Amino acid sequence: MRRFLAGILYLGVGLPVVLSSLLALSIRPWALDRNFYSRAVDDPRLWIALSSPVARRNAPAKVEIGGYVFSGPALYGAIQGHLPEAELKSLANGTIDEVFNAVDSGKSGLALDLRPLKADLKKNSDAMLADYLSALPAGAPAELSTDLSQRPAGPTDAALADRDGKAVKSLIDSIPDEVRREFPAFSLSCCTIGQFVRQAPLDYPWSIQVAVVAANDPDPAFDV
């Protein structure tokens, strides 16, 4: 009877705690280490991959942004040529800090400064537009004025630059200077995840003891 009770307790209590503890043990070295994510963002291999021709070839044929339709490969190639690496790294690291601050202190929202990224996009918008137009595939006139994914035969390069330039500048201007969002459940979720990763490994020995104590309980009431 003691062995049967030990098995029930272990399957119902001990085994789930063991499995969760093993999961927490496996991710604990990096899950709550903000430097792990910062190193990933700063890894040169990431930016080499983003700038590779393979990534451009794998871009979708058309991309819709802010109501405008662009040629995916042409747009990706234009961005690759003027990738704001420093600004994107700063933004990514700022996001990492905001998330880990929520884990550590229970902060209920995020605040991201987009002004450096927006300024870089404005500075390089003319060069990106020129690269985009040079890579734009030829095609029939679009049915919608917001479809900028092809180069029709009629308009001149200047007319196309004026048309697409207005769209690009409009999209850049629509980027806010700062993003602040409050998520009431955000801090609770972050704190819960943090507590799980920190606490679960400590529960591993306890879960083993549940089965051991039950299997060796000297109380004769458990005997059959």
C-alpha cells in the first residue's frame, strides 16, 4: 500500500515538479541573463545575416506597410544598403532592459525612444528611395495608387521618385518619437516567469522526498 501511495503522490505531485524543475534548470543559465540577449543583439553574425543576398531573395514578392504596397525584394535591398545598425542595436538593447526591469521590479509597462531610428531613416530616405526605384521590377500600371510594387512604362523616373518619395516620407513621419505602453498583466506575467525560473530548481529535491517519505512511512495504517 505504501508503494502504491508513493506512486500516486509522485505521479500527481512529484513528477510535474521534477519536469518543471528540469526545464528551469536547463534555461536558468540564460533565461534571466540580460547580457545573453545583449550579446545576441551585438553579435556581428546577426547583422551579416540580415545584410546577406539570401535574405533579400527570400523576401516576399509584395510587402504592405501603412496602406502602401511595395516590392519586397526591392524594398529589402534598399533597406539593407542603409541599415541603421547602431540605432537598431540601441533600440533592441533598450527593449531588453525594459523587459528585465519589469521582471526584477514588477514594472507594468514599456517605454521606447524611437527618435534616433526615425532621424536615421529621414537622413537616408532619399538614398533608400533611389535604391528602391533602381531595383523596382517593370510592370503594368497599378490599379490602386497605393500600389508601388512595380515600375509602369509611362511615368518618368522623376515622377516615380515624387510618387514613391511622398509615400516613404509619410510612413517615416508616422513613426512616433516615443512608444509608451502600460500592460497591467505584463508585470504579473514577467514576475511569474522570473519566480518560476528561480524557484523551480529549488523544488527538485523536495519532489523526490515526497515519494521517498511516502514509500517509507512507518505508519501501519498504510499496510495491507
